[in-house]
Amino acid sequence: MVHSILSRLSGSLAAIIGASAIAFLFLRVLPGNPARLIVGPLASEETLHAQMERMGLHEPIYVQYWRYMRDFVTGDWGFSYGAGQPVLVQFQLRFPASIELGIYAFIFAFLAAVVLALLATYRHRPVMDATVRMLSIFGMGMPPFWLALILLVVFHEALGMFPGPGAQLSRALTPPPEVTRLLTIDALIAGELRTFANAFQHLVLPAIALGMLPFGYLVRLLRANLLDVRNEPFILVVRSKGIGYWAATVRHALPNAFLPTLTASGMIFAQLLGGSVLVEKVFNWPGIGSLVVDSILRKDFAVVQAFIIVSAVLYVFINGLVDLLYGIIDPRVRG
């Protein structure tokens, strides 16, 4: 047991270090000098070299990487010269919005996939099965940013059913006291149902645009697993005990069919928590995705490097949780 835990920890650490090293090297070979962007195009060469010295760009690449990782672990994530703020401060301001959007997008994708996969495999209904397969193809084939634009045009501009881009909350409302820094959760904690409803309305369209792609993948995977499991002998044994077809499917077939879907769900959840760059830009969502886009354009290496490391940590952490859930759901894994 101890050996297994140490093996997973070492593998996770190696994955994080590898991702950070690749990102660090890749960003350094991109054209453009971040020091030049700071001092301006009219600055002299002496001023440019002095700024490069202050940023440590004259040192060997391995020295720069070691110094950056050492500072990152101690809480110094660098300074964003484009925004004029420490990177950690920017993440603290932006990351909660991306986390909240990612959570709601995953809830939509997961619940819709489970419900529609059950309906598609229930008693061989060809019309429902074909409809679900068509929706899955639509979700996987439609680019998220294009779906975001369509949702905005139809449900905001044409129908006026949902708020437009640019904010998490209407200007007429006051944000609730910060507890979790997730707007809808803080509104519920404070008992401000009107604020919760307004914040939820702002989340509906971006969550659907962001969640349609993982929905399409999850519903296809879960549908195929349900079709395989429902033909297993233990389902026939369960039915012979007088349990209805729907109850047997939900209580016995679904948990067994869900195991292969669990790994995909964990990776999708980690990806959604990292935020979607294009969807956030379309909705002007104040999350980490739009910050990363702006930082790439400004050659703001510190922000991009921090984002890659945080994303790698999220993937590793959630993958570990998935392993634990496997043991909870299926005792054979614990054995």
C-alpha cells in the first residue's frame, strides 16, 4: 500500500515537473523579447540589457527554470508587467470565476449525459436513441466558441431570456459577502436568493457552451457501456427477483457502466476547472482563460507558466481522486 502511494506521488510529481519544464522551454523559444515589451520599442540597448538583467534573462535556461520553480513553491509566482500586479494576485482575483463556470458546465454535461444515456438505452426505443446520438454528435462537432456565439444571438439578443456577456452579476445587485469566492455559493450562504438567481442566469449560457463538448463525449461513452452491461447475466438475475427494468437499470446496470466513464469524467472536470479560453472571451467572462489569452499576446511569460503549472496540478489531483472513487464504487479495485 505504501509502495503504491509513493509510486503515484512520484509519478504525479514527475508529470508536474515535466509539464512545467516543457512550458518554460517552449515560451522561451517564442519570438519576441519580454524585456523589450516592458521598456518599450524606443528604449536604448543599454536600457534593454539592464531590464534583461533584472529579469534574469541572461542566465542559463536551467538556472532560470530552477529559480522560477523554487520561487513558485514558496508562493512567488512572478510579476505580470502587463497588468502591473503579482501573478498570484491575478490568479486569486480571476480563478474563482473560472472554477465556478467549470463546475456548472460539468454538472450540466454530467447530468444531461446520465439522463439521456438512460433514456436512449431504455427498452430499445429507436427514436429516443437516434435523438440522443444526434445530440452527442452535435455536441462533439460544434466548436464551443461558435456555440457560444449562437447562444448569445438567440437567447440574449433575439429572445432576451438570459443576460449578455461582461459580468457575473447585474449592476443593480450587490455581491454577497465573500466566503468561498464562488458567487452563487456565497449568495446561498448569505440567504440572498435573488442574487443567487441572477448569478445563475449569467452562468447558464456559458456553462452550456462549455459543457456541450464533454456532454457529447460522456453520453456516447455511457450509452455504449450501458448497452454492454444490460446484457450481462447478473441483470437477468436481478430481473428474475421481480425488480422492474428501470430500477434494475438505475440501481445495478448504471453503477457498473459508470466505472469506465469515471476516468473520462475526472479528466473533463479538470479541464473545465482550468477554464475555456475561447468561451470566456466570447462571454467576456472575468476568468483565468481571458487572462491567459491577453498574457500570451503580451508575452507575459509568468502568467502563462503559472497557468500551465496550476492546470497540471489540477489534472494530477483530480486523477488521484478518481482512483479513490474507483475503490469506493468497485471493491475489486481495493483488492
